[in-house]
Amino acid sequence: MWQKKNEGAHEEERAEVQAVQPVPESDGGQPEKKRSLKPKKNLRQLKHGSYSIALTVIVVAAVVIINLIAGQLPSQYTQIDLSGQQLTVLSDTTKDMVADLTEDITIYYVLEDSNRDSNVSRLLERYADLSSHTTLVEKDPVLYPQFTSQYTDETLSDNSVILVCGDDSRVISYDDMYEYEFDYTYYSYTTSGFDAEGQITSAIAALTTEDLPKLYTLTGHGELELTDTLTSSIEKENIEIEELNLVTSDAVPDDADCLLICSPTSDLSDAEAQKIINYLRCGGSAIIITDYLTTELTNLEAVLDYYGTELVEGVVIEGNSNYYVQLPYYLVPDINSTDVSEDLSGGSAYVLLAAAQGIESAEDARDTLTISSVLTTSDDAYSKIDVENMSTYEKEDGDIDGPLDLGVLITETVELTDELLEETASVDEEADLESWLDGLVEETEEETEEAESETEEESGEAESETEEEETDTAETRVAVFTSSALVDDSANSMVSGGNYQLFVNTLSWACNQESSVSVPSKSTTLDYLTLTSASSSFWSIVTIAIIPGVILIMGLGIWLSRRKR
């Protein structure tokens, strides 16, 4: 009852307060009815909705614009290759070559979209982005069934590429873009490398080069055959390869840019040696690779001697463990900076040679010869003389001290006079090589003496006559390496391609190419880590002794500190 009375009193008080408050008047002086709050609430909701719609439109428009801009950017900025192999990242060789193009190249990508290889597709997009002279066009063989027949009679698989420059073209099959090796564990082939860039860059270089160089490989003396891998690397350099038998040929062909003599096991005949020297005397180029043999190759060594070099007797043994792998005749020499090895020097790569011989300059070498060292042993190396009866790797009495060169470059500038061209045009099959070489040496010495005995007046007259005649000159180039491991697949793999890179660089130099266009295949398998014997011993000690020792000492210290507590 008391609570109800109080509630009644409160209601009366509220009524009195409402009666005292003034009532708002309308424009007509009459009291205005209470306004509704619902229209204000709807207005606020409408404003918030408009803001949301406007913001959504702005965001969508910004996303569309950003995507349009991104679509115009080169793929190298929008499709970043984060893989360890970097399969779709173009090399500096490719970038420089494509950027310098002056002719238009059309890259036809043959595929059905459902069978697209993402590696090949991204790589081609990056080629197209490098230059305004490269255009990428996709051709579906279903929609254009007769397209490929314009360029090849073969049936091309999806992801094959056709490059066209003017009336010339090059076809790259998809099968050639990947390398495979046989796995004897599972008796199946596995992918070992991705070579699309190498094939495409080589094809572009071939399309924009008028005359392709030609390499002749000498046969008939038990020479070592080039491996398929090395042959592929040479062909990617756009160098044609052809065999040459000098017994049946009158001379080294005129279209020869380089002659390769690869580890012969029997000697040249007198006539063959003369043909080779005549070719070199007229500005020819040669790469000579030798191996240690128990029998001497007298005529081949005579060719080397004529160009100022001699083979050191015996086999090179390395006394410094930083310069060999496993055994002291598996040599990892210093790579000097030369025209063929600048990109390999400074510890950026390794070259592995086995059972190599040293090279030294001949005492009677002509002053016109320039000899540069490419590969050099350490000062602790020496040449083991008695190889057949060798019972220790230690240096013995009579062994030849190092350092020793294992690879050299030889150059000589020659004047292509009418007399020289006539003299080298033919060979006397019956002539004795030693007597013939003696005659060449005497002739050279006489010419030198005559030149030195000229008076200043006579020299001036000779200079004026020379200017009128404008005698052509050429440069003879000879490279000598003393181990066939340079062209061996296994040795090349152990140094992650360093051997083949040096050989291809040397071949490019011998063929007088301004720069190498060969791009190595990118491995899809594990690469070898090359460690010299010294490095291997050091890291063995670190991993077997030092690291476990440090962990043991730290554990012992923690145990003692806890025990004291």
C-alpha cells in the first residue's frame, strides 16, 4: 500500500511539471504537434549509404586502373621468378644481344592454351619485353593447322617456337628445350636441364648474322670425339662443325674459321703438319688439346715449336692442396684474365684438368709471337719425369719446378703478301718436315736482318710503297691446352660447367667472334660444390671436430652452472 501511494505521488509530480513547460507554437500561433524523428534517421542512413557506394566505386576504379597499368609493365617486373634455378630469368648475354637488335624478329609460339608450359611462356614474354624489335605471337595449331608447314616439314609439339627474321627462320622444337638423363635406379629418363633460353638466343643470333663460322675437327690420328653435350654448346654458339681428313685434302679449307686437334694418339705426317702450318701462316686459327703419352708426337710438337711453345716432360703434380681435388694430379689451376677467361677469373669459376703437362716458351720463339697464359699452377707444383715408374707423389731429383702453364694463347700478326699466299698454296708431299721448317726459320731470319739493315731513307721509301700497295694483314690465333679433361663431361660436371665455358669462349675467340652468344643450360638437378683438398680438409675438421666440440663445451658449462645452484 505504501509503495502504491508513492507511485501515485510521483505521477502527479510529473503531470505538474509537464503542465508548467510551454508548448511550442506553429507559424499560425497554434500549438505544434510533436514532430517524428523517423525522417532524420532515414536521411542519415541515406548519406552513409551514398558514401559507401562512392567509396566502393573509387576502390574498384583504382583496382582496374592499377591492373591496366600493371598489364603494360614488362613481365620481369610483374612475374618474378623466386625459384632456386631461375629458369625464366634471362642472362646478361641475352639481354645485351636482344637490346642491340636492329632487325625485327617475330617469335611464333605454337600451342593450344590448355597445354601451355609456364616456363616457356614466361620466358618468351620476357624476350618480347626486351626490345621493340621482338614481337611475340601465339599460334594455335588447331585454328591454324597449316601454319608450321611454311617453316618445317616436321610435326611440332605444343610449346615449340618458330623465329622469323625477314625471309629466314629458325625452328626450336619443344623437345630440345629440356635435357634428360637416364636414371639407372628407376630405369627411366628424368629432366636434368632447361635449355630454352640457350636455344632461343642462339637462334636469334643466327638470324641476325650473315656468315656463320665453321669449325673443322681433324681426324685420322685417334682423336677424341666431342661429346653430345659439348657439341650442343658449340652449335648454340652458331658454329658449324665438320670433320677434316688432311690425308685426302690438299689443304685446310678456305672457309675454315678454326681447326681443332683434340688429343690425337698418333702423330701427324710431314705433309699434314705442313698443311696445318701453311694454314696458320695465312692468319688461320687452331685449338690444340694434348694428353700425356708414352710415345712422342714429333710432328705435332714441331707445329707447337714453330709457334713458340714446348711441352714440358712428364705429368704435372700439384704440391699445394688448394690447387687440386682428391689426388694431386686432378688439377684446379689459377684462371688468368685473358680474352677467353675474363669472365672465369677471380675465383668466379673453376677448371679441372687431369694428368696435364706443362707448357713453356721455346728459346728460339719469334719476337712477333705473343704468348699469354690462361691456366697456371701454384709455385709448389712440379712435373714428374718418370711417370711410368712413379711410386710417390712427392718431388724427387730431376723433377721440373713450377709454376707451370697448362693453357696458353698465341697470336701473331702476319702480312698477306703475294709471295706468302703463293708459297702456302701447295705442299710438297715428299718434303721432310724438319728441313722444311729449317728453311722457314732461315727465311724469316733473313727477312728480319734485311729489315734492320735498311737506312732511314730506304725505310721511308718502303713506307710510301706500302701505303700505295696497302698489304692486307691477318692475325694467327692458336690456343694450346694439355689435358682432354677440358672436353670431358664428367670433369665439366665436377666444376659446374667451367671447363666447357672456357672451351666455348676459346672457340669463339679463335673464330674471331666479338662476343659469345652461348647461354648454358640451367640445371634442374643439384649442382656440384667444388672443394679443393685443402678446403675439404678444413670443412671436415669444422663439422667433425670444432662444431661438436663447441656444443660439448657449452653443454658442460650449462651443466656446471646448474649444479652450483
